[in-house]
Amino acid sequence: MGGIITAPLSMASACLGSCAATCACSACKTCVNGLSSVSRFAYFMLFTLSIFLSWIFRDYAQGLMKKIPWIDHFGVRPSDEWFGKQAVYRLSFGNFMFFAAFSVLLVGVKYKGEARAKLHTGGWFVKLITWLVFNIVPFFLPNESMEVYSAFARFGSGVFLIIQMLILLDFTHAWNDAWVSKEHYGWVAGLLSLTTASYALAITGIVLMYKFFNPEGETCDTNVTLITVTLVMFVLFSAISLLPQVEHGSLFPSAVIALYTVFLCFSALGSQPEDYKCNGMGHKMDNTKLWIGMIFTLASVAYSALRAGSASDSFTFRDSVTSSTPLVSAPGSKTMTRSDEDDDEEAGSVGGEFEEVDYSYSFFHFVFALACMYVAMLMTGWGSPAATEGKDTIDVGWTSYWVKIASQWVMGGLYTWSLVAPLILTDRDFL
């Protein structure tokens, strides 16, 4: 940090003073950035702990839930699975409120020296106590409040799926930029290999879907249409990314998004009820979908939490969508990457209390709040069944099916728009 000090020998004392001030500013900035990094990791660990607790309560705390009179007040006692899902919803609601409260409190924070910024980075003893309170209070709420929350969480989970796509896209572009910037064909060969592997897996997924979700002797026109739309979708945006007019197109991100659209379609079709004639997988997909969905969620939230500004940058489309580096560029060509821009920002940043925050604190907590909803949906089958329905399969049902299909369409549309928008809106600056 700091600038290059140039002065004649006669001004040595001034140089020393300037040097001391620069070192002090650099030390303060390092300390503040360190606190911010530790805070991001701490919030991520709280989120991970909430997932672990939800899993334990869902599978092993049904007996405890039955002892709470305002929860178990039915004439005919519901199934153990219902009580497990109630525990998941209450933990999810508590964590959602915890992160949502911070998101609201931190709206508009621009400088690290602001009093509200310390709410994000400090006071961890009080913060842990608050987190525990937020997790306990929902167990005193009536069942009706959880029904309202579950309906709201379905919508929030759909929004998180879109954010998850944007984070995935940001990650692939950052990866693409980092490897191409090495200016060595070995790194480009690595990207080509990963691109080929992603497309191979996507095509394999398409073939498997035609096999398992269009059984012989059954008329499954809807499934066939959805699979075909998925195939056409990723072929279309992959072709667009190769057009010479699309200056910021890149094949590697297209390959990863293609693979993810196939996964969403596969997961959606697998969420059809087990007794549906066109579902050739049935309960075989349950644990696989749950694990893959959970891994995607943790990876998305971890990337958003531990990489400063990734989520908010994704929404601005400043770097992640429209200013990516081409998959193959000639050695010696100079392309500014995200890390270069970060260096420029750091060089021109102002130390002390007027130093700008590295990322949006409010949006950071907003992503965590939505992730809490999404985890609850994954672990409860996208909505708790009625009290008299008995056992319900995890992540199976028409609600789960349509949420994933809708998310896939929105995702494909957003990515395609990010490629063609600079060609259509020529008077706009997308860089």
C-alpha cells in the first residue's frame, strides 16, 4: 500500500514523516481487513452449524418436539416426520431472522469507520448470545406461524436459486480470467479440458433424462419437452458465446452453466411424485438430490462469504457477466482481470474511517438469509405436509418440481441476456 515517495535529500525529515504515516495507515487497513475476513468466516460457520443442527433435529428430535404442548395439540398425532420438519422450520426461521435483521441494520453502510459497520465485524460475544436467542424463540411460536413462513420460504428459495446461479457465473468468470491471465498455453489447455468435461457431463445428463423420465410404453410429452428445451437452451447460449460479435463471450462459463441447467432439470424431474408414471427414478434420487443441493448451497454461500464483494458484483454484472476474458487469448495480450481492478482500487483507497467497505454488508447477510430458507426447503420437501398426511418424501412434489423448472428458465434467460445485451443496448456501458 501507499505511494512511491520521491523527494530531494534536503526533505528527508518530511519523507520520514510521510513514511511513518503510510505505515500506520497500512497497518490499520490490514487490521480492519483481517477483522472483516474473520467475520465472514464466522458468519459462514454459524450458517453451517445451523444446517448441522437442523439435520440433527429433523432426524432425532421428534420425541422432544412432541413434548411441546403448543406444537403437539392435535386430536390425531401427526407422523414423526412432521415433527422433524417443524424443528427444521423453526431453526430456519430463527437463522433467517438473525441474518435478515443484520441485513436491514447494515443498509447503506459505505465506510469501515461507521458505527454501524462495527455491528458486522465486532461484538461477537453478544452476537453469539443473540444468535442462540433467535434459534430458541421460534420453538415458542404456534404452528400457524410456521405455515406462513414455509410459504414465504418457497419464494425466497427460488430467489436464492437465481442468486446461486449468479454466484456460480461469477466464480466461473473469475476462474477463467485467472487462468487466461497466466499467459501460458498450459493454463488454457486446462480450461479447454474442463470445458470439454462439462459439456460431456451435460450431454450425458440429457441422454439419461430421456431414458429414465420417458419410460417405454408411457406417453411423457411434458418430460420430453422439458428435456428438449434444456438441450436447446444450452446449445443456444453456447453458440451465442462463440459469435465474433459477442466480445465478452466465453465458452468455459457457458459450459458450466450448461451443466448446471441440466442438473436443475434432472433434479426437477426427479422431484416428481414417486407414483407418477413418467418418473423412472422414484426414491432413488432422494438422497442424491439432497446432498448435491446441500453441497451447491454451502459452496455458493462460502464463495459469497469468503470472497469480498462477489455476490454484489454479480448483481451489478460489472465483471462477472459482461467483462469476462475469452477462453483462448493470445499470449502476450494484456487483459485486465478482477484482481487487477482490485489492486487499482486498493491503491487509490483512502485509509482510516473514510475507507470504503470491501463489499456490501447488507447484501452479504441477505444472501445468508435466503440460504437459510433454501436449506429448509431442501430438508423438508419444499413445504411441510398437513398434519394428517403422515410420511412425506424429502424434496419430492410438484412444488419442488415447478420451482426448479422456473429457476432453470430464469437462469438460462438471464445468462443469454448477459451475452446479447451489449449488442442490443449499444448506448449502455456494460464494463
